Amino acid sequence: MSDGHTLSGMTRLRNYFLTGFIVCAPLAITAYIAWSFIGWVDSWVKPYIPYRYNPDTYLPFPVPGFGLIVALVLITLIGFLTANFIGRSIIRYGESLLSRMPFVRSIYSALKQIFETVLSHKSDMFSKVGIVEYPRKGVWSIVFVASEKDTEINEKLNSRDDPMIAVFMPCTPNPTTGFLMYVRKSEIVELDMTIEEAAKLVISAGLVAPEYQVPGAAQPVSVPLPATLAMAAPQPARRRRTASSRPKR
């Protein structure tokens, strides 16, 4: 076998391996994260399930995900009870007890406000993606733009004509950590990409960029050919040699 055929075979095998890795790696990582999350919830919930209601006590194998199901049912039940008058009274009484604890009340109030903002008021979440010049001129960073509101910061800085907007600059590769900055609206360049696309761009360190069509770019237009041109031109008939046209020996 020649060297050319050997290199071609090795290149083909490498391409097959990379293709399989690209297909299997996301599936394996997703399955690992999901399995770890289910095991983590089960380790917290299953010890509090009564002995006779826990299937692990009378089955020869553990049942993964049973603790997660119990946790979802309990959370839904608590939400149902909280929606009525008695549940709200109990919640107010519990919050009044927490408010008397110096260190606990600050943690509880901050976490409650964060969860209420993220889960209840979706319209107030980050809705735009932009770029600002940071950390110096000529260097741009991706930011998530918060909704525009009249805040004390705008009042103190006297910037009603060009208000200061809260932006969150995520860090790579973990977009849940970053910096909160207040930037003037005129200094933010808004982008058309979604929050999900920007998060993928940050997590991949710029490797996974969303597709973008340049405005006004000419799109390739396929013009149907006439029937006479679409048909392939007939090939000239091959002349057969007759006995008379053959060269005499």
C-alpha cells in the first residue's frame, strides 16, 4: 500500500473519530450532569421519606429519581398552600421570625428578591445583548442589558438625557459570574443576538458564534432555466467504421 493511501486512510479515520466525539461528548456530559443532579436531590430528600414509603427499602435495587419526584410534588403542594389565605399567613409569620435574626434576614431577603426577579418578573430580566468598551478603549466586552428604569443613580448623576443603565458583564466560561456596571445608554452598542446565543458565545470563549446575515447582502437567486436550455445537449452520434472505411492492410 502506498504512502498516499495510508495517509488518506488515517485522515479518514481521524475525521470519523472527531465526528463521533462531537456527537457523543455533548450527550455524555448532559447525561452526567442530569444524573449527578438527580443523585444530589435524592441524597437530600430520600433520608426524610418514611421507611414504608421509600421503594429502596423493599426493592433489591435503588430507584433513581424518586427523591426528585417527591421534591417536585412537595414544592408544588407548598405553592398551592401558599396561594390561599392560611398559607400566606403562615409565610408572613415565618418571615417575621427570620427578620429578627441579624445575619439570616439579610441572606433570606437577598435570595428571595433574586428568585422573585428571575422567576416571577420575567419582563424585568435581561432582554438585550450589547457590547461596551471595557477594560479600555478599543476593547469590547459582551454585556447583558437590564431594563431601563428611573433609579437613584440617574438622579444623583443628573443623567436623565443620557441615563445610566445597569449591565451585567459575564465571565468566560461561567456566565453566571461577572460584574455589575452602570454604563451610559449612548455607550452601549446593542446587538441582534439573543440572550441564549450570547451565553453560548461566552461559554465557548468565542468559538460558537451565532449565524449572522449582513443586512442588504445579495441573496443568491436561483433562476429556472428554460426547458430547452435545461435539457442536456444531445451528444453527437459516434461514427461506426464500416468494412469499406477500415484501413486496408
